[in-house]
Amino acid sequence: MDPDDDVCLCFHVSLRKIRSYLAREDPPVASLISECLGAGTGCRWCVPFLKALHAQHQKGIEPDLKVSPEQYTRARSSFHRSGTRDADVLRDAGAED
């Protein structure tokens, strides 16, 4: 995922914004990422991905999702239809529940 791609599609919160928030605020728990423009508080699709980004930050790794924005968006659409997350996308992005 590129830095300017949205992780939270509901509120258009980009990976760059989340990285900046993590670096600046160093939140102790992933749920506090919601303070970054409401990330994760809409449809909740991105919550496992936010948790993965937080875990990477806690390990001192630059937060990143190894998934294309197209694959990510398609998987979100499928989530809205079926109510289940695509395990392959979660695994590829490093965000397995």
C-alpha cells in the first residue's frame, strides 16, 4: 500500500496519516488510532489492519500493509456483502485476526 492510499475508507484516513499519528502520539493500544480522524469507527472493516499497523509500530517497524489498494478495496466490498473478512487479504496484509 502506498502512503497516500486510504486505510480507513469511510473517513479517508491514509496510511501516511496513520503513520504520522503513531509516530507523534505513540498510543499504547491500537484502539486509540480512532483519534486519528475517526479511523476504524465507521464500518469497522479496517480495524484488523489498524491493529496490525499498531503492532508493527510497537515493534519499531515502519507500519505498512503489503496489499494493493485495489485488492484491499475489493475485499472491503466483499466484507460489506458477506459480513466476513477475506482471510487471504488479512494474511497478505499481515493483519490476521
